[in-house]
Amino acid sequence: MSGQSDIRPSPISPTVDFDRDGVQHGHLRLPYSRDDSAWGSVMIPICVVRNGSGPTALLTGANHGDEYEGPLALFDLARRLDARDVSGTVIIVPAMNYPAFRTGTRTSPIDKGNMNRSFPGKPDGSVTQKIADYFQRELLPRADIVLDFHSGGKTLDFLPWCAAHVLPDKAQEKASFDAVEAFSAPWSVKMLEIDTVGMYDTAAEEMGKIFVTTELGGGGTSTAASVRIARRGVANVLRHAGILSGDVETAPTTWLDMPDGCFCFAESDGMIETMVDLGEPVQAGQVVARIHATGRTGLAPQEVKSGISGLLAARHFPGLVQVGDCVSVMAVEV
Amino acid sequence: MSGQSDIRPSPISPTVDFDRDGVQHGHLRLPYSRDDSAWGSVMIPICVVRNGSGPTALLTGANHGDEYEGPLALFDLARRLDARDVSGTVIIVPAMNYPAFRTGTRTSPIDKGNMNRSFPGKPDGSVTQKIADYFQRELLPRADIVLDFHSGGKTLDFLPWCAAHVLPDKAQEKASFDAVEAFSAPWSVKMLEIDTVGMYDTAAEEMGKIFVTTELGGGGTSTAASVRIARRGVANVLRHAGILSGDVETAPTTWLDMPDGCFCFAESDGMIETMVDLGEPVQAGQVVARIHATGRTGLAPQEVKSGISGLLAARHFPGLVQVGDCVSVMAVEV
Amino acid sequence: MSGQSDIRPSPISPTVDFDRDGVQHGHLRLPYSRDDSAWGSVMIPICVVRNGSGPTALLTGANHGDEYEGPLALFDLARRLDARDVSGTVIIVPAMNYPAFRTGTRTSPIDKGNMNRSFPGKPDGSVTQKIADYFQRELLPRADIVLDFHSGGKTLDFLPWCAAHVLPDKAQEKASFDAVEAFSAPWSVKMLEIDTVGMYDTAAEEMGKIFVTTELGGGGTSTAASVRIARRGVANVLRHAGILSGDVETAPTTWLDMPDGCFCFAESDGMIETMVDLGEPVQAGQVVARIHATGRTGLAPQEVKSGISGLLAARHFPGLVQVGDCVSVMAVEV
Amino acid sequence: MSGQSDIRPSPISPTVDFDRDGVQHGHLRLPYSRDDSAWGSVMIPICVVRNGSGPTALLTGANHGDEYEGPLALFDLARRLDARDVSGTVIIVPAMNYPAFRTGTRTSPIDKGNMNRSFPGKPDGSVTQKIADYFQRELLPRADIVLDFHSGGKTLDFLPWCAAHVLPDKAQEKASFDAVEAFSAPWSVKMLEIDTVGMYDTAAEEMGKIFVTTELGGGGTSTAASVRIARRGVANVLRHAGILSGDVETAPTTWLDMPDGCFCFAESDGMIETMVDLGEPVQAGQVVARIHATGRTGLAPQEVKSGISGLLAARHFPGLVQVGDCVSVMAVEV
Amino acid sequence: MSGQSDIRPSPISPTVDFDRDGVQHGHLRLPYSRDDSAWGSVMIPICVVRNGSGPTALLTGANHGDEYEGPLALFDLARRLDARDVSGTVIIVPAMNYPAFRTGTRTSPIDKGNMNRSFPGKPDGSVTQKIADYFQRELLPRADIVLDFHSGGKTLDFLPWCAAHVLPDKAQEKASFDAVEAFSAPWSVKMLEIDTVGMYDTAAEEMGKIFVTTELGGGGTSTAASVRIARRGVANVLRHAGILSGDVETAPTTWLDMPDGCFCFAESDGMIETMVDLGEPVQAGQVVARIHATGRTGLAPQEVKSGISGLLAARHFPGLVQVGDCVSVMAVEV
Amino acid sequence: MSGQSDIRPSPISPTVDFDRDGVQHGHLRLPYSRDDSAWGSVMIPICVVRNGSGPTALLTGANHGDEYEGPLALFDLARRLDARDVSGTVIIVPAMNYPAFRTGTRTSPIDKGNMNRSFPGKPDGSVTQKIADYFQRELLPRADIVLDFHSGGKTLDFLPWCAAHVLPDKAQEKASFDAVEAFSAPWSVKMLEIDTVGMYDTAAEEMGKIFVTTELGGGGTSTAASVRIARRGVANVLRHAGILSGDVETAPTTWLDMPDGCFCFAESDGMIETMVDLGEPVQAGQVVARIHATGRTGLAPQEVKSGISGLLAARHFPGLVQVGDCVSVMAVEV
């Protein structure tokens, strides 16, 4: 699209200089006039570490505001990265959807924006759309490789995996899968998205970038173990890309596919009982969850059965469930 | 206290007959006039299974509305219990603080009442106080043994344990610890409460009842594993009490103490990073968590250090933390 | 009770003089400090019409804030009453629970107080309790006869009736029923309350006052017909009491009883379908309402059957219903 | 318009097969990611009854979520319709704006969308726009005749009528009025809309469909009488269309026009007093309502006078009114 | 842009006739269907005073709903203006963003619309956009001179000034500055906006109108002094334009520039301490404010230093401040 | 009162030792279990500076959470006070109602508690009552002199004054007025409270303490000038008490009385226009404010007239006003 929006400059101004060597800690400042501050701003933390003209990695967390392995690994990396260990540039935005991150919610409290369905964004749109537009037009074009951290957030829980998409450009695809392999999460996934509209992933891939993403747990928390995976992963990806010195710290990973029929959805409201835990094997037709009516005792729960065999890769997290919620996701080893 | 409140009858009326043999599924009806229903009611599910004149067990879940192992085990038990297998009476209230359970919150959405700090309750108080009063004056007096399920809820996570209190009456205490042993959770705890004001536990214990409680996980979810522990535990306690036929299914348990200095609290707001996972050993002075400022990159996190050695028994769950929140609880093996 | 509260004077100050002859329009001023007005007040409109030393009538509406026949009749009466037509005193408070009346809700938006369960009130309690206390200690003692208007509000709908309570003092009871007869609503009811705790009715009756009340429709609206009943009724009661000159305008009324088993409650949530309209005859066992599940088509509705024969006197009003809501009330002709 | 939106497929997927014979109860599933369910869905109930290749009727309720005659008639019809009685196809969506229907509000709680001002919708718009788009591009094209139920909702009350629009294509208009006549509501209306932008009606009419609508009461409730009209009406329309076997059950109807000047609006805030009830005659200049100031007694109410003679066809329902609210609508017999 | 929106007529209808001589008090009626009034309206007060064919002034306040000097001066002017004193037309809209004005908030409670970033508006957009569109297409074209009152609102405080923009058309610019001079505020400002997208100012200026605006204080209040400035200013502008008879009442004014670097922003959250009051001189590098952390005592406040010398022209008003809020604005005398 | 509450210990535990010499920065920790932190706390900052056994001053701010001169002066004092300059003890709690202070509201967001109407508090009451109880039973008994800072908050504005109450114990009264004189605010006030129920002031005075309070501005902000008054005042009071070394920095003050009839209240809702600014003289009968109806232009404003002559000492701050709000307070020079 080549409408008026694209010509308009982004209202966001960075307080860092992307072309300066060294370590800079700053903000992306987005003016945001609101009832409790007429001349207020959204201030998104950013760190740029640059040493000469090598490749550029763009590292992001909190694309969804309630996912913590990414922000924890990236705030830590930003604090510890020494420019002398870098060849090229590392751009770190630990919390892309910063308003959502501040409230610990998936979407923005300002406009309910789901960052990962807001691309390519709009410079004159909502706050979430303005942030997406800045990534689309200013940050993504600078990057050679993009690592975007996800976890399940408050309402889903995942096996810890790193992933990339099946792509039409097989060279780009291979480079992406190689980066996933380097990340060395316990599980690795080749993803085929049904609906890529509005995704950050797609925005990056359509520019030809190497794009790597993760799901590293969930529930709106993190564990010592899941954060260790994230920390090792981001360092490995930077080493693999030649930006950080040193060898990739390999660890064994198992590759998974998510075949047709891998999703189960709730057909009623109620209290959910997970019958299988993450990583456990499931046979086609097996009950993976039960949904209990909560209005009275003595009623039979609704059973949710998997349509396929495999292992439980993701599940609904909160104790209550609503009709239409995703209850479980199955995966099969490649 | 012998004020006017105590003489006033409870506004709650049960639709079950506690003295009738067989299985009954019904409600505790509490009239509740509100803007969207002038003559509405809170309808708390209750199940009574009775076979003759044996002892009475009172089984409760969702004392806090976001804790699920108890309700899952008790809705299941209520649906499957056959009166012929019972000697005496089993009273099951799977969701004590039913309004809180319906919204999946710790406290009641009606009056913000924390059920476990509302005893002995008031017949003319708030909705939560009226429910507490009904337990205080109607249900607890009927019971010989009381099992009240807890987990960490949305904001805490616990090792799975069963527990009873250190009591002045050592015979009562022993009977309680024996019931804990019968429950056969992976961990068992001898608790010494600092502040027992308003607790359901205290109300029951002061009447001389055997009172057993649990912490079986948390995060506002449950797992297949944690629900299995709850199901086995409740059946074991009923068998141990001679109410349910059959032998206790024993499983190994480790007894824990929670010594002075076991609690760590957050001294600032921020994003929390758990450095140790549940059940892992900790040395005195070790960093158990770090709290990261989220306004900018490059700042050192605040470190939270354990004052004692032991193993991590409980922790803050959400990714964000506020000053004064409990960050971690240590325990030591007996 | 003779506690400290009773000695403390009410914080409410009237801007009218109850002992002055003539017509006065003023307010009951209740200081109410809040976040948006540190030195704010609740200003409850009041009208006093006095002519000499005859009897005193206390007329009130909007005891529940979403009931309109009373306020409409009383604002109109206050505007039109000529002191020369009066012998004694008429005190008119068209909207007792004034904060609730301003928001059109049953209970107060400030403290969720249900005025008719707040007596005798407290001078140092919540706003609703302070208003109740002022009626208890200042206004009720001045009255010989009290007329308190009710309707069904937003969530109930009633046949239009006037009513008084069966009382232990049969002289007081007869005087009350005579006033009901004078009101001349289409229906008249002898009420026997189960639970009188906190009611304005009880407070007045315990002081030996003649107390008359109504239910004149509902749904949070009024009709031209229902307001005509209210207007005629209040004038008739004043004439009957000898306060207003002229004869009672009699109209035929039918006396009803509300026998045991007259209430039906919803046993599930859903969309309600009333199968019988107000005033229509019902046989014991007849379906008076059906509750439809709304999550999918093809399910059978739950049927609500009347336990007794009679006519439909009141019903749930909104299209949606929750478990425990009163669905219908039956009455029988005396 | 031929923008990108139109090419994009709807995100909604049905769980029914529109081309399969028999009765199917299913859902329209609309993925909806939100803070409390990352992978949640809106699940709109749908029923398809098909028997061979005859004409197709599309029947809808709860276009506005607080109007109940339509949903009550359509959930009932869906449960009872036998495919053997049908020639062609009946598509039943009892609650178009399903999120609004679940909360009992006119507009959607998700995006405040007024369904009847959201056509033609957008596949990448808000939830309400996505539903509208699915009707626009998937359901309306399948239909020969469309019946969309309305009532007054929580804030208006109407005489019970069936209606169709005056249309430029007089053959289409005649077919529509014939269907209205078949519906056999007590009143029938020939409507001339001033502003048809965004209406479902217009969307259907522009495709050349026969479009019939209703207003069958209001107040956010229904009566036994109003639901009987709806049930008979929908069966009559299906019989009239040759889809359902049997003869139309005719009942007398009176045709009305809504001439210029039929609307009265409030010119101040206050408590409204309806001076005329629905169906009663009104002379030009007559006071149809009064608006009382509620801050003090003794003030004269504002009078609202009808500009034309006729009968009262609709009115404001709640007891409180705001400046600019529609107070009354007059109609004249044809 | 010449899209479909522009062809569609505005949904707003005025109850005044802009071409009629005399004084008219009326409304701009904007239909607004909402959950609590299906057929409701936003009713924006408007006053038109016309006497013959002279020039037209368009006077507006409450472009932001929490700024009061404008509405106070304009409600007063509308009440007192005598058509015989006028040559031409005065159109007064004391509260442009009327929904925001009713709630005392900067932006609209309906759609969070900031009126001054909503131009040119949309006839089928949100309520704020519909109002903007009406000004864009109906009111601005009628005007020769436009005076739009602003103050700081609840979150900013300003020196009292009148201002106009530096414009490419120097004749238009001079006419605007002359009008500013006529206004005779204590301070006068030549403004150069960085971002003019969506501003009412820009919409007017692009049509070639003389556009004058103000900042007259702030804090969400007004003073007797600031209202006097506003009253004198609007009369002076009308006199200067030849619309109102009489001479301009001149008063001394000081012209200011707002040079590059005049803004300071908060770099952390906390409690703000203003170190300099409005109008006081500041040297480059001087601390103009300190931001205190509020979580504990004993911490050093963050200092905010001015980058330039000048005088303090505006400041953050509330006691608490958030990162990114504008803390202070410096100006220099011309 | 000697009820059970008084015996129960406070749930608050300090992290400072009141009997230790030197400077300590810590917290009052109040456990507060809530939905988003089961084991959370309210952490109220406290600073204790002690040097030997001299007198004790208790200094408090943010008794109301939106008043800033006190917190600004006290956070500053706590950071800068050197124990060597002290003889005795200074206890500083810059924000008594800390939850209210964090949200910038007069009352607590947790329980709507107005701290200054919550004394003597309750150890088992609401959060605000628990804090009051801790002051009542733990902090006030330690103090010899108490200085509690107030300003007008977001809804009132005051002339800057220091004040003490007329007391029955004339020695105590004199000591208090002497401390007021030492404070050296521009204005000084001898206050006679009508209603002292629940006040912190009364609690302190009834223990025989010297109690000094202030009103130093308002509007929910502060100025450089008002903070200078607060800083000088608190230092002067400490010097006057012999706790801080050095001489009182005297400044001229004018003593005021607030006679009967000094208050004016709004008799209608609307937009307020202050006709007189703070400190300006007013004659009895003079219009001090006007209240403008906002629904239409052309209406006469309601005039608010002062009943007495004097100078304007306080006024309503926000631009909108509600019936019953305090509009103005007059004072007269002694």
C-alpha cells in the first residue's frame, strides 16, 4: 500500500543514535496525550550496542505484555553486553508492547492492541499501531536477523521451544532453521501459520530477514529453568550470526511438527481439568481435558478428546475456561 | 462474644437434608439483593452423602476462589461417591467462597472478602461473613474431621503438601498429623501460624475438630499430577477416618518445617526473576530472586537473598512484583 | 441497643423547619467527603407542608432508587400541595435513597446500601446508614402515618397493589389495613414478612406508626396508568388520615394473600421466557417460565413450575436470569 | 469499493455445512485473542435445517443484544423444527450480536459495536464488523427472504409490529409487504428510513432480498403475549415463503405510517413521566410526557408536546431521561 | 482526499438557522445510539447572533473538555450579546467537545477522542470525529475569523497568553498576529508547530481563515483574573474584526518565542517538585523541577534542568508525574 | 471503649527501631492479602532520626493523598536531616495514607477511607483503619509535638496557613498557638471544629499533645513558593521545640478567624466561575461565585453570595461543581 500514511513520518523519536559505536541505553519516545497527562509520552526502553559495520540483530520481548522469558533475558543482556565483544550491531527492545508490559497484560491497556496482529501499523493510528509502524519502517529495515521472544502468557502454557516458519524462499527458510538449531531450546518447531495477517513475523520475513521466535513456557510467570533457556538461546543466536564472539553452546533439541487437527477447543464454559501434562504422550481419541460445570455437584464433565496422536505441546492455563477457548495443542516428533 | 448477631439465625437455607441417608446434590441458598436482581441469591453447591450414624467429614475447596485442586477433586468425588461405600456422612462444599470461585479470584467480587480471614462471620454482615457464619454455626459443629483444600492461587506457587497445625491439645494435634500422613502428599508440613485471627482453620480447631489443609501447587491453574495428589489425598483421609471403605493408599512423604526467617519480601516494584525453582536447595545468603526495574535498560536488578538454608517451598508467581509482596518461602526437612 | 452511636447526633442538617407553617422546599444536607469533592454533601430534597397542629404524614419514595411511581407522585404532590388544604403536617421525601435515585439503581452507588435493609442505621456509618439513622431518630418519631412507595424496580414487575403487614398489635394492624383500603389500588395485600431485619417498615411499626406500602409495577419505568394509581392513592391516604380535606376517592380493590410456596427461583442461568403474564391464573404444577441455555441451539429449556394455584402477582423482569433469582410470585384471592 | 479488505476471507468458520440436508446445531467460530484467553473465540450459535433445493430463509435475533422476542422465538424454532416439514433451507442465528446478547446490552461489550450500523462490515475490523462482514458476504447471499427480529431493548418500548421498507423496486417492496401481512402482528408498518447507512436491512435490500423486520415490545424483557406474536409470525413467514408446510395463521393487523414530526426529544435531563400509554390516541399539542428536575421539590416539570395527532407507538422506557433522548414516537393509521 | 466520507452528509443537525437575524440559542444534535439510550443524542449548545451581512466570527471553547476560561467567557457572551451591537454574525460554541466538557476531561469519555487531533473528522467515524467533520465542512467555511480558547487543563499550567501561528501566507499571518495583539492578553506568542496533523488550527488556517488561540492558565480550574482576560479578549477580537461596535480595550502585552529546546520531560515516575514558578526567570542548566521517588525515604531526587535560558511559561500541574510527561516549557521574550 | 479490638496487637510491623540513635529509613509493613498478591503488604515509608533522650516530634504528610506540600517538605527533610543536629527524636511519615498517596487521591483506593475521619482506627478493620490504629496506639503516644501537613487537595484551594485548635486546656492551647507562630506561614488560624469525630487532630489533642496543622494551597499541585513555606515551617517547629538546633526563622504572619457563616455551598450542579480570588476582600452580600448551567446557552447563572464580610480564604477548585459542594470559605482578620 502506498497511501498517505506511509509518507507521514513516525511520531516516535529515539533518544539513541543507531549509528554510534558503544553501548547506549535510551528510549523510543511516543507522544501520547491523555486525560491524566495532556503532554505525556509512552517511553519504550531501548538499548543499542554497536561495534563497527557488521550485521545487525534486532532482539525483542513482550510483543505480548504478559510473557517474561524474553524481557528477563533481554534486560539482562542489555545490562551485561560489552561493545568490545560485538561485531556489528545489537538492537534490544525488551518490551515491544511496553504499555501492555507495564500492566502485565497480553494486549495494550490503551487501545487493546495485540501487537502481533497490528503490522504494518499506522503512523496516525492507535498507540499500538504507531509502535508497529516504527518497527516496520525504522527498525526492521536495519536488521539482518530478528529474534522475537514469546511464551504462553497468562492463559496458555507451552513446552519450551524455538521456531521458525516454513517459507517460500528456501534459502531464507534454511537460514532461519539454522538459527533455531543454534538457539538450542529443548524443542524446535517448523511452523506453518494459517493466518499471517498482521504478524510481526510476516513483516520481517517479507523483508527477507532471518526471523526466529520462541514459546518458552507460560502462565504469566517464568522459572529459573525457562530463563536459562532464553539466556543461552539469545547468546547462541548472536554467536551463530557472527555478532557475538565465541562458539554456540549446543544442547540437544527435538524437532516437532504441528499437524492438522492439533488444536482442541472448549465446547462449554466451566472449570477445566487437564488430564495430561505438557510433554506427555497422547493417543488419538484420548481425553486430554475435562470441563466441569460449576453450578451444582453431580453432573458429568464434558470430555475433550484429541483428534490425533502425539505429545501435549501446549494447554489452556487458567482454572476456568470459556466456550471457544483453545484447550490443548498436540505436536508430533519429526 | 454473645451479642445480638449470634442469636439471629443464618439467612442461608440448605436444599439438602443433612440427616437423610443417600446422595443429595443441592445448594446453600443465600438471599442477596443487588442492582441486577432485587430478589437474587448466591447458590453454593453442596453434596451430602450419608449412610448411617458414623463419623462426619466436612470437605471444602475454593476457600480462596482461584485455587483449583480442591474443587476438581471434590466435584469429582461428589459425582462418584456411592452411599453404600460410606459409613457416616460426607459433606462436600467444593467452592466455599462461591462468588470468588465464579470469577476466579482469591476474594469475593461482592465484598472483597477473604474467606480465610472472615471467621467466625456474621449473620447480618457481608456475603462472605454470612457464609463464614453458616460454616461456624451449622456445618463445623456437625463435623468430626475437616479437610480444607488450598493451593497458591494466581499469585503464589507451592510444593504440593498436606499440613496441620501445632496445637495446644496434643491429642488433637496427633490426630491431625496422622490424617496428614494418611493424605500422602509428596510433602507434609507442621505449621505454626503467627496470626490465626479469622481463619477457618482456627474456628475448626477451637471446636476440637481434626483439621487438615493443603497447598498443592498454584498459579491459578492445576496439573494432571497435582489433581491426582488431591484425589488420592481426599480418599485416603476418608479411609483413614473410617468413613470410606478400603485401605489408605500410602505414598512416601517428606516432613517439612517452616522456621523463623523463611519469608523474603520484595523491597521494590519491578519484574521478578526467580533464580531457584521449587524444591531446589538454597544456602543462607543465596540470591533466590532478582527484581528488575522496567523503566530503562542498563540498571542493576535488586537481589533478594534467603536468610536461611533449606529448599524453596513457595514463590511469587506473576512476572511483575510489588514492594511488600512475598517473594519466596524456604522450608527445611525435619 | 444503647451504644455510643445512638448518642451521637446525626450529621444530617435540614434546611427546612419542621415546626413552621406553610410550604417549604429544602434539603437534608449530609456532608460527604469524597475524592472529587473534599467538602461535598449529599443533598436530599424534602418538602414540608404544615398547617397547625394536626397529625403528621411522612411520605417517601425511592427507598429503592429505580422505582418511579413514588417519586413521580411525590414530586407532583410537593409542587401542588396548598397549605390551606392541610390540617397538620405533610413531610415529603420523594427519594429516600437519593444517591441511588440519581443513578437509577436499587442500591446506593456510594456504599451499595439497600436502604430497606439498613435500619435503624448508624450516625457514623456509611452514607446509606446515616440516612436511615436520620429517618429512625428524626423523621419517624414525628409521624403518625407513614406511606412508603415501592415498585418492582429494574429487575421485578408487580401487579399494582397497596399493602400493610400482619402485626401483633391488632388495633395498629386494623388502622393500617384501613389505610390500605383507602389507598384504593387495584389490588391490596396482607403481608407476612419472613425476615423483617433492617426494614424501614419494621422500624416504623415498632414505633406504633400506621405504615402503608405499595408495589405499583416495575421494570425501572412507570406508565400513565400506574402513576395515576399512585397519585390517587397518596391523596386518599392523606384524606383518610384527616390531613387533606375532601373525601376518599374509592375504587374497587381485590385483597390477596401470598401463601407458603408462592415463590419460584431459577435453578440455572439463561434467557428467561415468561409463560404467563401478570394477573393470569396458574394451576399448581403449571409451567410459569422456561429458562433457555444460550450457548447453542437444540437444547431443551429448563421448566419452572408453580407449586401452588393462584394468579401471577410478580415476575422477574430482565430477559436474562441467574441461578437463584426469583422467577415468579403467586398470590391467591382472599 | 474494491479495497484489500474485500478480498480477504472472513476469519469466521462455521461448524455446520449449509449444503447438507437435515438439522444441524453448530457455531460460527470467530477467533478472538484477548487478555483472558490468548487463543479464545466468539462462538455464535447457528442452526441449519435443510431439505432439498427450495428457497432459503435467514432468521435472526439479537441484532441488538437486549431484545428478547426474537431469540426466544428462534431458539424455540431451532429446537423444534423437523427437516421433513421444510422445503428448502432455514438458517437460524438467534443472536447475531452474540457478545452483546451475552451481556444483555444493545451494543457489543467488546467494541461498543451497534450491529445495525456496522454493515457491510470488515474482515479485519472489530469483532462486530467481522460478524457483519460474514453476514454480508456469506449468509445474506444464500437467502431469498430475511426476517430480522427487533424490540425496543432496555431503553425503548414499542407497540408490537412487523414492518418493511418503502423501496425503489416496487416488486421487491410488494413482496416484502406481503410477508409483513403474513407475519400477522397486531400492527404493521411501512417504514421510510432517513438514514440507512450501515443497516443490515439496507444490506439485504440492496441484494434484492425480501427483508422483514419487527418491533415487538421492549424494556429489555418480553411477555408471554409478545413471544406468542413472535412465534406465530416466524412460522407464518416461513409458510408464506413456501418453506414450511401448512397455511398462514392469519390474525387482524392495523397498518401504520410514521409521518414527519412523529418524534419528540427530551430538552433536559430528569425523571420522565409518561402521560399517555402505548396505543392511546394523542392530539397535536397534547402533553405526552413531563420531565421533572430531581434536585429539589417545587419546580415545574418541562412538558413534551406532540407535534402531530395520532397514537403513541413508542416511548422512552427508563425512569430517567437525558437531554436529546427520544421521548415518544407517534404513528397514524393508514 | 475525495473519498466516500466527504460526500456523505453530516449526521449533525442544528436547531438554529445560521442565516436568520437576531439571537438564537439552540443545539447541534448528533444522534448517538448507546446502551442506556437506544435513540439518544449528543446535544451541543450553540448560539448564533446575527445582524446583517457583515463578517462572521466563530468562537469556541472546551476543544479540550477540562479547560474553563473559554466556556466561561463564551457562555457569558452568549447570554449578554445584543444583536443590535453586532455587524455580521457571531457563532458561539462554548464547548466543542461537549461530551468531554460534561465529564471535565481532556478527551471524550465516549471514544477517548482528542478533538484537536481529530480534524478533518469523518461523518461516519466516532462521535469526536463526527463533531470535527461538522466544524470542518459546515462551520469553518462560514467564518472569517476563528477564536479557539485553550488553557492547560487538569495536567498543565500556563502563563496567560494569546497566540497565532507562523504561516506561509504572510498576509494571513499578519492579520492573525494583529488579532492576537487586539486580544491584549498579558503575553502573546508566535507559535511554530512541529506537528500540525489533525489540529483544528490547521484546518482553519488551510482555509485561509484568521485563526487565534490562547493558553490562559490551567489546572482544570479558572481564576477571577484569568476569566477577566478571556472576557476582555473575546470582546476585543470582535471589535477588532468590526463585528462588535466600540474600540479595542488595549492592555500591555509581552511577545514571547518558544525556541528549540524549550521542553523538559520527566525521565522517571514520582512526586514532582516545581523549583521555579510561572513567569520566573531561569538560566540554562538550572534545576526547574525535582522528581522524588515515593517508595522510601532517603533517596536523592532526580533533577530536571532547563537546556535554555528564559522564563517558565508552562509546567506540569499534578503532584505526581510519569516518565515521559512534559515537566516544563521555557519561553524567551522577543 | 475497652472492647476486644484494643487488646489485639496491630498487624503493622516497623522495620525501624524507634529507640536507636542515628538516621533510619524504613517502612511500616502492613500485610494486605489481595487478588493480585495473596501475601502482599502495604509498605509505608518512615524515617526516624534520633539523638538521645530529648523530646519527640511526629511529622506527617498525605493524611489526604492528594496534598503535596507536606510530602515534599518531609521527603526532603528525611533525606537531609543529620542526627547530630537533633536533640531527641524526629519521626517522619511523609505519606500517612500511603495507598491514597500512590494514586493521588484524597481517600484510599482500597477502602475509600478518609484517614482524617478514621481515628481511633481498628486493628482488625479496613486498611485505613489499621493505619489509624497504629498511629493511635504506637506513634502518637511517643510524640510530644505533632505536625500534620494539609493542603486543599484536588478539589479545594487555600490561602497558605498554619493552624491549631481552640482547646479546653488553655496551657495546651497556648503551646499549640506558639508552635503555629513559630511555623511562620503567611497566615495563621485559630480553628474551632464543629465535628471532631474521627480526626487525627482530636486523637492527638486528647492525649495532651501539641498539635499543629496547615493548609498550604491546593488543587492537587504545589508551587515553589508553597513548598518553601512548608520547608521553613517544619524546620521552625523543630527549632521551636528544641529538637533541631538553631533559631526560628521568623516571617510575618496574619492571624485569621473563621466565623459563623463563613461557608457557602452550591445549590445546583454546573460550571463554576470564581468572582473573587484568594485573599481578596469581600463584602457581605457580594457575589463570590456564579454557577452556570451547561446544557444550553442563554440561561442566567446562579449567584452565590457571601453571608459575611472578610477575605476569601478557600474556594472550590475544579471547573465543575455539584450541588452541596463547598464553594467558598471566608475568614476575617483577628
